[in-house]
Amino acid sequence: MWKPALGAVLAGAAILLGQIFLGQIWHGSSAQDRQQDRQAASAGLFMEFLPVLQHPRCLNCHIAVDFPRQGEARRPHIMQVKRGPEGSGAPGLQCGTCHQRSNSPAGVPGADNWHLAPLRMAWEGLSAGQICRALLDPGKSGMNGEQLIRHLDADHLVLWAWQGGVDLNGAARQAPPLSHAAFTELVGRWLASGAHCPG
């Protein structure tokens, strides 16, 4: 009976072990690729709704300066209005003095509890990834994922962005580039996907 040489047996074993090893690397790499694909898809969802966060209706209040901005050009607020210690205006000139619970026909915007976002929530000048990580940082946003969805879905100031009324010249204020329903749906999908951020 033919008996294979020991060298051939060892060579065959080496080839088999090499195939198994390479197979493990391939499967591991494949799993890693799938994870990276999932993370990229999640970050892609964030990029889909980022234009809302960077729109003047949102960014005019999420500022890094001591005064509100207004209008599509994001110019400083008229009358040299200041943030004040609580983001609701300086003593003697609180936001609520002019900004009532609804839009004024004369062009002054209004919603319940009109005020600026706190400085820790400033998005002005931040990259997409920095805004994303700020939303996910409870130290900056003050919210977890569930609270963030509730905030975006029901907060009067958030909703106002889609109900901006007219400006002081009587021209309709530009709404964010997504409907409110599409915006919150994308945020929910992003959170459910693991809430990954762009680089």
C-alpha cells in the first residue's frame, strides 16, 4: 500500500492550517467590514438631518456669542440685545418683553419661553462631527437619546423653526430644508442605529 512521505503529509497539513487561518482572518475582516458599514450608515443618517441643525432657524439660537443672531444672513440682533445670565436676555430687556407666545403680524417671532440655547449647546463654528458629539454628550446637551427625541418632537422653540411666520419686512421666514416629521424620523433612525458620528 502506498504511504505518503512524511514531508508531503506535513506540507498538506500546513496548507490546511493556512487555509483555516486565512479563513478566520477573512471572516473576521468581513465582520469588521460589516460593523464599519453599519457605523458609516449611521453617520450617514446624521448627515441627512445635519442641514436642519445648521439652518439659520436653529443656528441663530445655538450660538457661541453673547447676542442672538437673526434672519437668513444671521446678523446680530437689532437693539444690541444681549444673552444675559440665563440666556433669556439682560435684566431690563428680557426676551419675553418682545417675543410673545406666538408670532406677531408685525414680524416679531414668538413661542413659549423664548430664549437662547445655553452656551454649552453652541453649534456655531463646529464641524459636523463636533455637533454630533455635542448632541450625544449629556454634559453639553443635557439630554439622553429619549429626551433628545422628546425635545425635538415637542419643544415649542424647536417647532417654531417650521412655523416662523414673517420677518420685519413682511417676507416669510425660510423653513429648515426637511419637514419636521422627516427630521424627527431621521433622528430616531440615527439613534436606533447606534448614533455614530461622522469623523
